[in-house]
Amino acid sequence: MKREKLRRLLFVSAACLLSFPWLTPCVGIWSAAGVNGAHDSITKRDEPLARLPTKQLKQWAAKPGPKLTVMQRQTIPRNSLITEAELSAANGGRNAPRPGTLVGKGASAVVDGLTYTLTWVDPFTWVSQNSMGMEPTKPRRQLVLCESPFVLLEGNSIRFTRSGKNGPVLLARATGATVTVITPDGTFTARAQDIHFRGPSQEVLLEQPYSVHSGRQFLRFPKDGSLVKLNFVKRSVSCSGTVFD
């Protein structure tokens, strides 16, 4: 008799759990958005500049950027681009880490797991294919290319090599990338499908560039295969094609 009652209790509990998302659509996906948004707000994992190593850099980063010199229709050889074969040949290459401490990453993993669970038990998600953009955010990989000026490379993926274990970066290639340059006069950034760096160097190469932004300057580029060089010491932008200001 007791076993029969236990079986009924388990069956009713399972039925309630499975039917709850269908009886209350959107609860899961909105709960996931709330949990993930609160976590991002507290940890600032969606604000990479909040993790700058010094107070001075944070102060500089808050300033509008300096005026950049722009040069159009410059010769930029495509063989300057870094290939995957080149990275693999150089000691196999390495993947840049994601920001955060081991404890912080563990906490993020727990929150992301909870968010995914809340999202995917909601049938509304299956219909919408998460078109509302409520997936958990994930901090992008980061790599410091230069200390003075401070040059931070971010990307969905970053492959790089160093001179020795902790020496300067020799080669780096980021995909879905942003490079941020912090100077005493402020910050300027550039976005591109791929960003390449050959060290030691004062410049990065933007492949399929999207934009360069500094203060009131907002430079855009045509989708014609143009290459862009950003010299972060001379504060100059060179483009093989046309620049739209």
C-alpha cells in the first residue's frame, strides 16, 4: 500500500513538473533572463574594461579618445595576415583565456547552467529559437598585446604565440574581434571580423574591418575586402580602400 502511494506521489510530481512550463509559458525564459542579467550586473562580466589592472588605466579609459590620423588608399600587402598554418607551426599556438578568477568562473558556470535549465524547459524557447537573445552571455577571450599604451585584444577566439613562457606576444589572431587602446588621452577601439598582430610591433591589422571609434570620430569601411592598419603608438589609421567618417 505504501509503495502504491509512493508511486502515485512520484507520478503526480513528475507530471506537475513537466506540465508547469506549458501551463505558464514564458516563465522559464523570463526567469533565465532575470538570473543572467542580475549576474552580469553584479560581476560586470559583460564589461571587460571593468577588469583593468590599475586605477589609473580605469581613469584613462573613461576619457574620450584622441584624434586619429586617417590615411586612405594605402598599400597594405595581404601576406601580412597571419594564417592558421603559421600559428600551428609556431609551437602549436595557444588559446587566450577568458577573464575571471577560478572561483568566479565556477560561479559563472553554475549561473549559466541554471539559466540554460530555466530557458530550455520553457516550450516558448523551442518555438522562438531564442530569437529574443536570452542565452547566457559568455565573456570573450582576452590578450594584452602591449602595456604602454595598454592594448587589449578580445575575440570569440584568439590564437597566439609568445617568446618563451611569459615573454612578449609574437603572433596573435582574433576572430569576432575588438582591440581597445588606452592612452593618457583616452580610449579608442576597433572592430573587425579578424584582427592580426605581429610582435614586436606598434600596429594591428584589421581584416574585414567594421569600425574604428575614438571620441567623436567614428570611421566605417566598405565591404570590399579592404585592409586597415591601426597604429596604436602613432594613433593613425591606414586603409587600402575608402574610409567613411
